Amino acid sequence: MTIPVIIDCDPGIDDVMALTLAFAHPELDIKLITTEPGNQTQAKTIHNALAFTSYMKKDIEIARGLDNPFFRQLEIADEVHGDNGLGDVHFPEPTIQLSNRTAIEAMKETLLSSDEQIVLIATGPLTNVGALLLAHPEIKSKIKYISYMGGAAVGGNMTPTTEFNVYVDPHAADIVFRSGIPIIMSGLDVTHKAYVTKEELNRIEAIGSDFAQKVVQMLRFYVHAAKQTAFHEDGFENHIRLHDLCAVSYVLTPELFEGDDCYVAVELEGKLTTGTTVVDYAQRTGLPHNVKVLHTVHREKFVEQFLSAVQTMSRQIG
């Protein structure tokens, strides 16, 4: 039995790793891929999505989303993901054509035409998803849940409390978190534990395929760049965090993760805290739970799942 999904992303090194896992598992029926800016500008993230999906020999509609956050000036993470968004790695020019539908149109029509609920996997800022819910609230019942890589209960990577994806477009995140749609939040609390070691990276390199070499090259760029920037976090010297991979892995294998159901709000007005995902662990607000906040992952099984995906796609690409 397959799980129909839409993937909204901003490729991005770790988005490419998340797409790899999704592409390797036929139990995910990928209906649509949409893009927005975040890790790089929209022009570069849409090119990366088209080029990578073409390289992986997948025929999936890819639609371009909004170019800027709702009310903030766009900030990108080019210092971490490189000038092209994929480190020093370049994929061949895409053979897939960009959809003639906008991301919002394509998401709406895909959802409304589906006979079953669709899981929305979001690994970037929530600009497209927020715009979709504002323009077409009638589609809410068609979304089974949103598996989101973003936010943090304790400690951010842009400010002391704010994670990058929410920081880029907190107003869109606020709309999504208040939508009533169930949300699985793979925030920094769990993604910091979802890493590969240098030894495990060597195992990927030993696969020997062109794709495996590209994966290793991207991840080595990622860890080196992260050590040189404001994104630097303790342990990055030896741990390469696959943040976005968690959002896909949860859909495939929720049993690998543990979390708590909580009420979560997005702070929009704080002088020092705008974009913070405020997690009411102690139930002080008395408001109903709207998010499952993940905090633990079975790391060894998570890594084996990723290594297997790289091997699978290496065989399929040839």
C-alpha cells in the first residue's frame, strides 16, 4: 500500500538527501514536488530540483512556488549550501520541464483531485504551504498531516531560540501551525541527533557509484561550511546532520522516532524571539495539542535507512 505525498522543498544539500530517501522507496507515491527559496534563491532551488530529479531518472511534476517570504526580506543559507545550493556538486542539465502550473495551483488541484488524503512533506520555509492554506482553505481536509522539518523546542540555529526554516518566513509558519492540520515537527531537538559520522560517510563513499561520490562531496562541503559560519554547532566536526531527511523518514518509519503531543505557537512580535516555535510542554496555555514534537530518533537504524537509499538509487541510476 502506497502513501501519497507532496514534497515542498528548497534544495539545498539536505533537501537532496531527503529526496533521495523518498525516491528510493516506492511505497511513497510522490504526486508533486514544489520549491521555494531558503537554502538558496528560488531560481537556484528550482534548477536543483529539476536537475536532481532528472539525474535520478524520476518523472515527477515540479512546480515553482513563491519567490519571497510573506512580510520579510529573504535570507538564504548560501554560506552553508554554497553558491549553487549543492556545494561543489553539479548535476547535468535537467531533462524535466518545469510545470506550467504554479506551486499553489498544482498543490490545490492535486489535493482536490485525490481520492485519499495526502501527506505533505515540507523541508523548507512554509511560504508555499501558508499561501495555499490562505487561498484555498477548502483543501485542509485533504491533507492527512504535515511532516515538517523546522522549528525547535530548545535552542535555535539563527538566534538563540529560532530555527532557520521558521526564521525565514515566520508568518507563513504561523498560518500553518494554526491551521488545525496535524503537524509532525522534526525540529532541531531531533535533527541534531539524526547525523552520520565520518566513518559512516566513508561507507557511503565505498559504494563507489557516481551518485555516492556526489553525496559524499555534498556532505563534506556541508560540514566544512557549517563549521565556518553562524550555523556552527557543537559536534559538527564529527557529526553531519541530515536535518531534512527526518521529515521523510518519519513518513516511512514513524517507529524510529519519539515525540510529545504539544500546543506549539510561532512568535511573531518578539524583539529577540521572532520565529521561535514556542512549545507548551507544561500545558500552561491549556490549549489543545496541534503538533507532535519529535525529540528522539533511533540513529543507527536511521543511518542504515539512508545508506540503503543511496545504494538503491545508485543501482537504479546505473
